[in-house]
Amino acid sequence: MSFQPILPLSGLAGWAFLNRTKERQEASFNATPMIERDVAYFKEQFPRIQSASELVENRRMLKVALGAFGLQDDLDNRAFIRQILEGGTEDRRALANRLADKRYLAFATAFSFLAEPGLPAAGAELMEQVVTSYRSREFEIAVGEQDRSMRLALTLQRELPELADSYTTDQARWFAILGNPPLREVLETSLGFPKEFANLDIDTQLSRMQAAARKRYGTSEVTELAQDGRLSALTERFLVMSQIAQSPVNTSSASVALLLLGGADPSPGGALNLG
């Protein structure tokens, strides 16, 4: 029987438990036969892959490659994935550059050696990076099967620091957040924006999210939001706000948690006002 993460509680109490036990639970999860078989096969086949078509036609390999970038839902969209890989990233008109979801750009960048025949093959470093990311994301998926908010919190903890280091300007970092569905959802929830927020033009979304972050967390710099103290505050507020949204009838404990986190008003400085 495969190992399933243990989450006896939800909200902040559950998050505290998961943090205390995460290292042991993730190690147990990664030792399951399914994960070990996936990783072993990927490592065996990776040096032999020389083209985008070879990767997309190998379903077992593609599962790991896509899973490492959170794109596992595209496993059956092989023509689409091949187009992304073969288009590369050098041309601004390439599909990976035009898609709003920047996970595709990260995927195409990592596997850029498959963009056209004759490019230098990738080395063992990329292989290990893909495997490590695949393991982490699979654990997050398993956690999410029990508590979706916990999965998003884990994603935030892993991806926001990585994103902060991947771009040279803060504006580029914010646009990357807006183009990353899991990170975008966490920030919108934590800052109190409604679903209709996504209907605004992208520049307005950016300016309002930055303003709300400055008011709530004292900074709009992504590199500062990704540091331990603010990252913890952002994560905890997201979990409390998610708990309130999921259980609007019984919110007393979540309201107390919000007070302890520095304010019970779920709308940071009028962030709910789209007018």
C-alpha cells in the first residue's frame, strides 16, 4: 500500500503539524514504489532523449518532465507540448513566450536542448533538478488530495523564493506571479482580492496587488516577500483566509487567528473594491 501524507488538522494547526513532520513524511512518500520506478526510468532514459518528439512519445518520461514543472495535467496534450518544445524560447513569438502561464516558459527553457536537432545535450545536473522537483511536486499533490490549501501553501514556500531569484527586475517577478496560477491564487487570497479581480487589465492587477502587499506586509518587493519572516506571514494569512472562505458559517477560530496575525479585516486597504 502506498504512503499517504498524514494531515490530522486543517488551517494553521494543520500547517504547524505538517511543517514538523514534512521531512519524514516526504522521505517516506519518495520511497514508495511508484515514485522510485518513475525516477529510475527517467534517469535511465534521459541521456537517450535527443528530440522533442522522442520526449513526448515516451509517456513515462513525459510524466516526470511535465510533473517537475506542475504541468502534469498536459500529459495527454502531446502535440501542444511538442509545439512548445520545438518553438524554443529565443523568438519572442515562440509559443512558450506568448502563453500567460509562465510554467510553460520554464519548461521550454529547461528542455531548450530539444528545440532543434544538433543542440548540445543536457547534462546530469538538469536531470537531477527535474527529478528533485518531480518528487517535491508529487508530494504536494498527495497533500492536496487531502487539503488543497496545504498543497498551495507548500507550493508557495517552494516557488516564491525560486521565482524571486529567477528574474532581474521586480516588475518581471510580479508578472511571473500573475502568470503562475498557484502563486497567483495564494497572493489573491492572502491579499483579499475577489475572483473578479482577474477581469481587470494586467497592469491594473499588478499595481493593485503591489499596493495591497505594501499595506499588508510592509513591502511590494518580491525578494522581500520571499524571505522567511514575510513568507511565513503570507502563508499563514493565506491559510486563514482559505479556511474562512471554505467555512463561512463557522469562522470564529479563523477570525481569532486573523487577529493574532495582525488584523481581522479580510480586505487589505480596500482591495476588494474593483471600482
